[in-house]
Amino acid sequence: MFLQTTQPSSVLSVYFLLLQNDHVVRNASLYNKAFVEQFEETPLLVAVLTYVGYGILTIFGYLRDFLRHWGMEKCHVAREREEQKDFVPLYQDFENFYTRNLYMRIRDNWNRPICSVPGAKMDLLERASKDYNWTFQHTGKVVKDVINMGSYNYLGFAENTGRCADAATESTHEYGVGVGSTRYEMGNLDLHEDLEQLVARFLGVESSMAFGMGFATNSMNIPALAGKGCLILSDELNHASLVLGARLSGSIIRVFKHNNMVSLEKLLRDAIVHGQPRTRRPWKKILILVEGIYSMEGSIVRLPEVIALKERYKAFLYLDEAHSIGALGPRGGGVVDYFGLDPKDVDIMMGTFTKSFGAAGGYIGGKRELIDYLRSHSHSAIYATSMSPPVSQQIITSMKIIMGEDGTTLGGVRLRQLSENTTYFRRKLREMGFIIYGNDDSPVVPMMLYMPAKIGAFGREMLKRNIGTVVVGFPATPIIESRARFCVSAAHTRDILDTVSQPITDQSQRTPPLPMASSLSASCWFFCLSFSLNRIFCLSVSLNRIFCLCLSHSIGSFVSLSHSIGSFVCLSHSIGFVFITSYILFSSL
């Protein structure tokens, strides 16, 4: 188990307890509040059984591919026409193996159509599949009042009534829905100017720039900030948009262990000492990419230490606050506000409006020179259509509520409600004995499932109880760390959180505490039987040699025949064991 804690004393000194190798915490005096994160290691038996489960799924996947190849099973996979079989393949059949044979079995847990506001509760369109999740048909029924534990609606601004909805409606009447141009041409509205000034004031930076898409904010702006001759140091669990932006930049990319300052400093030191490959020239620029809250782990970046390292080694820091802006800090200012740091210590502050603000798009904030540079060099700024007016107004209204500039205390109330709900829900799950990842203050709550069969079973069982959850597995997570991810919202009440936790408790009581423990006795029995048969087989071989040496040729042949029969029995036993184990493992599917 990896437990990371800091506890401030009267003089704000901080003590760390780390129970994992390679994690050495320094600069403890940089923290001014408790910092608790837990990452329990996967139990060995659970890991072995999980690998066995994936192995059996893979074996049956190859078997089904064999049947599809010879026309014994209908093939739904996209493939080339017969007359194109000699061409370079457009569809890589083997690369789609996981999607074809594993993901399709549980695809009904994702992409569920929603027909209401994704607030604390939502309505889902019911659907069914007659071909094992390859296609879906809507039944015409609507599942009402499903508790929403999957949307990033941290502050509850995803709503169709209230101040934000009214303001967005008025802006639609005044400006229309679309702009139909880029900011550089005829798409720069006064709403966009007001939004960027408000964002800069909210972040505490000199200037900011808004973009219409959060993913493109990373993927299209990082290439404008780094290029050939630059070095990018990226956390191993960074979002795909950061990874794509780093790759598009053409820079050298090196990855450090998640939230591991020892690993990061080693890369920084090596970069300073050795310089660029082959030429050994100094790097033009070193850019560190981190996130505020990591959406799959629920962990919070150790920002004080990252800032200390980037200042020591003269690097630049790019901070992605997609999940932390609005969700952390006493003012909702994100991870910088959470640690009480100066926003000027972060060179590039990035975030999105899709989570806490109930809208769409993203922003980048920093020094005025930085923003002016991006206005003329960012592909997302030059070529992308401007942000929709009602979306811009939604962001402005919700941000003013958070800042208290609307004349009410609603923003502060929602911030406190989110913090209380996060603490309550995490504590409740942990008290029930579940393995929960991440920081105690993170509204992203991953609950570990591990087994591939549990991914589909958990999502389906929760939906039967009118609870919508997100289940995640490989390749989005490590193969032995499948999980259910809950997103806590200020719109949730204690009753809603209790309603969610009760079915989880019921499921855990129905299932043995150790996943698939019921199959252990059978597995042990089969292992003992296999061992005994193996001993008998070895004995038969020995007897065969003795008889061949001492007795007649006919008697030796008879023993050889018995030896062959014993080998056949062992082979039959092995095949039967595989099929019985596969049935036990995946009967829940």
C-alpha cells in the first residue's frame, strides 16, 4: 500500500509518510496543509486471477476469430473487400483484436444516450442488442431519474433552469447560436473579450485566451510553445490531449513516474548535464507537463515541489487544470488556489470550461507576452471557429457566481457543498472496505474492481438500480487495475450519496470479499488432482522402463500403451480444467 500524508503543525511544518520505494519527498516546508493520497497495491492473488481472466478471454478470442475466418460465425468487423485482399490493408485486423473480442462483450456500459440535463439525476433512452453489442436498437422506453455519478458536473451548473440558463437564452436571442467565422476574421464578439478578461481576473494572471474546444486547447497550443530542440517532460498519466500535443510539437519527450519528484528531478538533472542527443548542445527549452487532478487516479499534482524543481533547473511549467479549476481551493481557483500558491509561479495555466462551468471549450492564462504570442501562432486560434455565444455567456455567468460577483453567496455554498460531499463519499466507501484511489480532497473517486468480468457486471447492476456510473478498464488503465469512477457533484445530496453507496454494499456482500474466492477451492482441488495424475504419470514412465528392461517385449509394449492412455487422461484433464475455470470466471458476463 502506498500512503502519502502531510500534517501541518503550528509552525506549518510537514511530515511525510511514504510506504513505497522510489518516492522520496523533499521540500516538506512548501506545504501548508494536509496532503493525503492512497494507492493500495493490487493483491498478488487478485493480480494473478486477473491475468488468468484476460488470458482465457484471449484464447476464446482467437477461437472466435478462427470460426469467423472459416465462416462458422458471422463477422461484424470492418474488412477489405475480396478483390482488395492483395492491397495494403486499411483495417489492421490484429490491432483490433481487443476491441473485437473483449470490449464488444461489455460495450453496453458506454455511450448510453441521455435525453435530459446531465444534472444530479438524468433520463436515459433504453436500448437493446440482438447481436451481442455490435449494434443497438432503441426500445422506445425512457429510464427516468437515474442518479448521475459519471458526469464532470462538479459545481452543478449543468442545468436548464436558473441564472446561467436564462443568461444563455438571452444571449442566443441577441447573438444567435453560431458565429460562422474565426476570431481573426469576423468572429470576435464582445462576449469573447469580456470572457477572457474575466478568466484572467479569476486566475490572477495578466491575460488569458479562450478556445472553443478543450482537447484542442492542449493539442494545438503545445506545438506552438515547443518544437525541435526542445525537451518535454510529461507525467506518465497525462491526458491524451497533452500526449498528442507533445508529439505534434516535434520535441523530444521523456516520461517521469506519476507524481514522483525524484523521477522528475533525475530527468531534469540529466537534461542539464547531457543536453541534446548527439550534439550535446543545451536544450532550447525544457517544458514540464502536469495536470491538476488526474481524472483516472483521483490524485492531485504535488505542485509546490514541481514549482521548486522548475525554478531550480530553469524549466517552464505547463499546468492542465481541466478537472481542478472550480473543483479545488477555497475560491474555486484550482490546484494553485488549493495550495495557496502564486499564479505567477506557473508559466502556462490551462483549463477547460467543460467540467465545473457546465459549458464547453478551454483557456490558457499567463503573462501578456505569452497570450499575444499564442494569438498569432496557435492553430486553434487562427483556424478554429469562435466559441458559440450562449456557451460564452454560460461560462461568464457561472464564473461570476463562483467569484461572488453576482451579488449572492451561491458560489461559496456550492464550493463548500462539493468539498463536503467529496469527503463524505470517500470516507463512506473506505469504511465499507473498498479500495479507493486518489487524494482525499479530489471529487474524482476511483473504486477498484480489478477483474475483467466485474467491469461489465458492475455497470449493469448499478443501472438496474437506477444509478449511472462509469467503469474503466484496459487500455485506459493498467490491465490489472480496472475500476469504477465516481464523479461527486455539489448537486448531489447526502440522500443521493447514501442511495449510491447502498447497492455497492449489497453487491459486495453478495460477492465473496476476495474476488472469485468461491472458485479457489475448486481450483485447489483441480491442482491437487493434476499433481496426483502427474505423479501417476511419472510412476507409469518409471514402471515402463523397468518392464522394458526386465520383462519381455510384449509386456513392455503393454505398459507403453498404458503410458499413452495416462498421457491422454492428463491432456483431457487439462482441457477440462481450462473450460471449467473459464466458466467460473466469466459466468457473470
